[in-house]
Amino acid sequence: MATASTLQRENPQPLAAVPNRKKFVRLTLWPLVAATFFMVSGGTYGTEEIVHGAGYGRAILFLLLTPLLWSLPTAFMIGELSSALPYEGGYYAWVRRALGNFWGFQEAWLSLVASIFDMAIYPTLFVLYLTRMFPWFTVANRAWWVALAVVIACAIFNIAGVKVVSLTSLWLFFALSAPFVAIIVLAPFKIGALANAVTKPTTSTVDILGGLLICMWNYMGWDNASTIATEVEKPQRTYPRAMLVAVAIVALSYVLPFAAMWMTGLTPTAWETGSWADIAGLLGGPLLRIGVVLGGLISAFGMFNALVMSYSRLPLAMAQDGMLPSIFGKLQKKSRAPWVAIVALAIGWAMCLGLGFARLVTLDILLYGFSLLLEFVALAVLRFREPDLARPFRVPGGLFGAIAIGIPPMLLLGFSIIRSEHEQVWNMSSFAFGMILIAAGFVAYAVNHALKPRGWAPAEQKPEPAA
């Protein structure tokens, strides 16, 4: 006969929220929108290969349909679960409550392993735009050192606290948007003017399927905002509004600049990652080119900075549950930031700075897709098991709606699986490499459980994080 403690471990209760923090460190709507914008998008940068692979018309169609099939369902799911369960660790807490300890651990494992590849992308983009203006940085290992400096700087910002990161994100959003507003304004005066423009030869080999995958990558990451729920003002009301506003802003920031450039007649083959700078120079001269380069640097830095805030809360929540050593739960005394988790993750991210952009994207989507699948399953399971759970925001359509909303994102995930069989990592396909990483999560759980057979701490016995 199962004991009460056994039943508790089999059916974990919601994670205890971190004790109330002072109001001045909590995020309100617009800082959360700005932070979410950078966790997902960071502006138009990184989308260039979509046009190269699919052409203008199909690229814009992808950019319009993907948020409807991929982003909006995810935003709805996050809106419901964040408003119902606003706990430290976000999606990790939801999956643990709905599916138990094992799958909660796998959710955190998949997210953290995906972050190793995801977070290496942004310093790579930072360097790509920096070298457009200063080719000197391409010599020897200078680019790697610049990328490492981005990792270190963002770690320092995050140790300073969420308020610093969110307000920085808000101002960075306005700064990086300015050159693209100029592009949208100037393009109607240059209709057909760039049809015969001579551009730098591109080396991109991205095809239409690759363009779709990059489009998916540019629209993923909405759940990252959920991990800081205990640091958001009135999360039940703020999260659903922030998600919907951010989806609209991200879609417009992608579609409008490409629609504007389509009018100029510039050939789609002129586009590759990092080419916004040269193309802006053709349209508006050297000043606009410099503005776009600076915006690219801001975008990459802002994305990395916001995501450090998100990912670092996973080791914090797991340490509070006893599934990681307690040292990962240590907080900086003044900012209450999980400084040990931030430093440990920064070291892991720095180790992947040498991988190529396309390979990073493929692995990132594959691992992220499986973690997203668990979140949609958690949404449906909680609707079935806990119909009376207070849900200030609900996915419409009842239980059927909660199930159906996860179908379009999972169909798109199939494209990443197809593509991952053609990308190579260490003499094996990205798919095979991804499956090895996923299987490693099962082994990691078994080892963890063997070292601590009593499992996760009951919610009411969770210790307060050490300062």
C-alpha cells in the first residue's frame, strides 16, 4: 500500500512560489513585452535566409502563417498555464504538476540542453554584424573573443537583476527598431530601384525547407518568459496580455521590412545572414548601413541578455526541489538573481560558440520542439485532471480546444525532424545527435534518483533559496 509520502512524490503538488519580492523588482506589462520580444525575436535580424531560400512572396507568407500555426497556439498555452500556475521555473513547474517528476525533469533537461545550442547563436549573430563594419575582427580568433565578451557582459547584467535586464530590453527595442522604420519609410521612394543592384556574393545554401525552419526558429521561445513568473507584477493578468501583444509586434517587425524591400526589386539571392547591413546601405546610404549594423549588435546582445534571465531560473527551481545541488539555488543578496546558475550556464554556452548558424538552428528546434510537446500535453492533462483549477485566462474551446491547439505546432515540428537528418554533427545526422541528447536525459534522471532516491522535496518543505 502506497504511503502518503510516496503518493506525494508520484503526484507532485505545484511548486511553491519564491517568497514575495519587493515590488520594485517586479516586471510590469511593457518591460515583460520587451523581455519576451528579445527572448523570441530580437527584431528582423536572423531572418535574411528565409528570403534567400523561399523568395519574397513565400517568405512573407511563411512569416504570416507561422505565428498563426506556431506562435499563437504557444502564446495561448502559456497565457493559460502562466495565469493558473505562476511559479518559479514556469514550464518546468507545469509539466511536473501535470505529468510527474520524471517528465518534469525531462522538460528542464530538454530546455537546458537546447539552450546550449540556442544561446550560441546570438553571440554568433553579434559577430556577423560586427564584422560587416569592422572586418578586422575576422582575423585569427578575434571573433571568438568578441562572442565570449558578449556572454560575460550579459551574465554580469543578469546578476544585477531582472529589473536591469527588462528595462535594458525596453530601450534596446526602441534602438534596434529605428533603422527598420527608416527602411519602411524609404522603400516606397525606391520602387524597382535595386532590381539591377550589384551585391556581395552570398555563400548561403539554404533552400525553401531551410527557410521554413529558420522562420520557425525566429518565432519560437515564447515559453521562456514563463520561468520568471514570480518576478512579474500580477502574473495572472499580465502574462496573457504580454504574450498577445508580443506576437503582434514580432510578426510586424518581420513582415514590414521585407515587404518594403520587395518593392525595391532587390533579388532574393542577395540575402544571407548578416546582409541587412549591406542592403540598407544600398537603400539609404552609409548612415543607414551603420544604423542597421548597430541594430544588429543590439539585437544579438538583447536576445542573449533576456534569455540568460529565463534559462537561469530553471536550475534555481530544480535546486529548490532537490534535483540539483543546493548551490544552484544561491541568490545574489541585493538583486536576488541566481548567480551560481548564471555563471554555470554561461560557461556551457561559451563552449558552443564555434558551431555554425544553420547547424545550431536545426539542433535548437529539434530539442525545443520536444520540450514544447510536453507543455501542450501538460495543458490538456491539467484541463482533464484539474477542471476546477483557477484559470484567469483560458484557451477557448474547452478540453477539445486545449488538445487541438497543440496540433499545428507539432506538425511544424515534423519539418525540423526531416531537416535534421541532413545536417551533420560529429559525423552523424543532427537527428541522431539530438536523440542521443534526449536519451541522456533519461540516464541523468536515473543517476539523479539513484543518488537521491527520496526524489523531489514536497512543495511545502521547499527551503527558501540561500542568499
